[in-house]
Amino acid sequence: MSLVAVVNFGTGNLRSVQKAIEHVADKGVRVIVTEKSTDLAQADRVVFPGQGAIGTCINAMQSHGLQEVLNDLLQSRPFLGICLGLQAMYESSEEDGGVRCMGVLKGAVEHINVSGNGGGFKDPVTGIRLKVPHMGWNNVTQTKPHPMWRKIKQGQRFYFVHSYCAHAKDPAQEYGITEYGFPFTAAGGMENYFGVQFHPEKSQNAGLQLMKNFITWDGSA
Amino acid sequence: MPLAKRVIPCLDIDAGRVVKGVRFVDIRDAGDPVEVARKYDQQGADEITFLDITASSDGRQTMYNLVEDVAGQVFIPLTVGGGVRALQDVHKLLHSGADKVAINTAAVHKPEFVRQASDHFGVQCIVVAIDAKRVGSGWEVFTHGGRQATGIDAIDWGRRMVEYGAGEILLTSMDRDGTRDGFDLDLTRKMSDSVSVPVIASGGVGLLSHLVDGIIKGGADAVLAASIFHFGEHTIAEAKQVMLRSGIEVRL
């Protein structure tokens, strides 16, 4: 029996994450949604999803007393971050007036509107105004091989919905990029942590494949 | 390879069944929602929208169960609208497996509700649905399925809803809905140029070329249609081929 824990901060659609993993896992895998540190400590794998505002997310982490156990798990178990679960790993985010994050990965999270653009947000090539949130299916360029990319084709489209994006400072910690007016980090990681800006649980077959890769991943890059 | 324009089939749900009315009468049964959603997913739908038109309150629970069933089998974004009036409704829908919730009449009655929902659950899951009808040289917001005028200018309303935290606008032309004459392209273009968030064009699709017009002429980020997909006239895949041939970026 293997246990996958989906960390619950009370926001977002965690049910979909749970269901997507259950859909691809065999019967020996149990998936729980939890905010209890005792449950998390027993997990073989951890998924940290997240939607909404990062300040709320970091506060919830602290108020549930999860920071310590998450820091332990980040060093010891296969750990998947989704959306905010990627952003929260960088050093800081400018959302909510500036928030200090976990600092596992080097880099910062910025508003899409601000990154590389002064004033109005337009596509630099076409001049067409781009909408925020960045919402829909966009291509992900795999910048390095990783076990989490197994059976996923280069340039595959995944479903995104976000207004802030991460910019990895260390290329060694970046595994994928996406362009929306400018390039940003679509997948980042180090050692047993891998995080994606898109939503694999909402990205149909390619997303399910990524979930499948996660439950068979041994945690090495 | 930029962001793809989205094709969104819409399912009107009454007491747990898919129905499609033409001009809000003559409601035809179009099947089991889970089966229909699976079919659209396999055809390449980018998202699926459910509009709950059930009047009775016990029908609400049916809707939550339905969303849960669909979410366990279809792994693309699901939007649910119809009768969303309180934070509790939003919470229950998201918890059932919806990714986005569409708010319409309740936003008109109490705009602050949109702000609360957006603050609480995040802008990414709050869609404001606007039913607009041409009045004079502009468009007016209507509620109650197009029966009740509000006196509010639709474009101003769209801008205001974005300020209140709408992450997306679902814009339906009540003049075109059910006519199969194509989107109200002037309305779509005006809204799309006026708001910073994505706009979904809705109401009036009768031909696949109407989807192309909605994107290119209307400036929409996504196109929503119901009847052309429900009765087997066209598949989502055919729609995307037509869009692709017109130079529109789509997910194949």
C-alpha cells in the first residue's frame, strides 16, 4: 500500500487532483486530501496544489503548522507542486503586496502584466493585446529531460490559469518554459521536488500521463 | 505557438438531463450529461460549461452529484452556472469538482458578491455571465433568462465586473441566442476590447464559420456553442479544423 497525500489549504479544486491520481493509479495506491501534519508525515508522496492568492496559501501553511513537515517532505519524498505549489517554492512573490515564500528554488514570482512589459500587455511579435489571467491551453517546451516528462511530447499543450508566473534564476532548476508574450517557467524542480505552473489534473491525457509519471517516480532527477 | 483559442460546448441541464431550448421554448432532451461530456472530451473540447436551468431547490443536489460524476471521468476544466447566489453555492460547486463558477443574476442584484467570491476562491474560478440585448446604439444587461431589463449598459457592466474580480466574462447575445444567425460580433468586439480578462462569445452559433467570426472579427478568446454539437450536426474536432484553416491557433 502506498499513500499519496494532497495538501489541503482550503482553497481550490482539490477533488480534481485526487480524482486524476486515482484515475491513473492502481489499487495499491491510496490518495487522501489532508491538512494534518500527522497524515503528511506518513505519506509516500506529496502533492501540493493550490489556487487563489499566495498570501492566503502561505498563511494557511503557517496556521496549520505545516511548514516544518513540508520542509522535511521536500527533502525526502517525491513531491509535486501544482500552480501555487510551484510558485510557493521560489524565494518571493510580488502578489499580495510581496510575500516571502519557501525559497527551495532560486527565483521570483511576478505578475504576468509586469514581467518584461511596461504599461499595456501586448504580444511583442503580433502587437495583439493579451488577456490576464493567462487562461487556456498553451505549449510547454521541455528544456531538460526529466522522469516526469516520460511519454509526454515536446511542445505538448497543458491547461493554464494564472495571473502570476515564476522566473527561475538557476537554469539547472528549470525543466520547462511557456510563452505568453514572454517566456516564463512552466516546470521547475530540484532533486525530489518537481513543480508545474499548469494543471495536469485538467490537461486531459497528457496531464494524466504526468500524474502517472509522478506515482511511479523514484524522486531522482 | 501561442495560447490556443478555446472551443467550449455548453450543456443546459434540467433536473439532471441535458436539454436545449430554442429561444427558451421547445426544450428538447439531448441526453445524459456524463455521456455527453465524455463524448465532447474525446472530440477535443477545451472546456465544458454546464448551465443549470432547474427551477426546484432539490434539483440543486442533483447538480452537485452530476458535477462530481463528470469530474471523476473528464479531466478538462468544468464551468458551472445557473442559480449561483451565495458563497456556499460556489463552495459546493468547487468542492464537487467544478473549476469555475458562472455568476449572472446574483451579480446584478449584489455586485459585492462577485468581489467576495473572487477574494475567497480566487479570480481564476469566477466567471461573470452577462446576457446582453441590443437597445438603441448600445447593449443592455438582462436577467432571468433575458426577460428582465436592468437598465445597465452591458459594456460598462463588463468593466465593472472585472474591477470586482471576475476572471472571465461569458457574454451571451440574447438577440442571437437560439437563432443560429451567428454571434453579435459588434457586441463581442466591443466587450473584448473593453476588458482585460478573457471573453467567451456565446449565443447564435448555427455554422462552424460563426466560431471563426467570433474569434477573428469579435476578438473573443473562446467560443461557446450548444445546439450545433448536441444533435450530431458537427463535432468539436470539425470545428477546430475549420478554425485551424482560418489561421486560428487551436489545440488538436
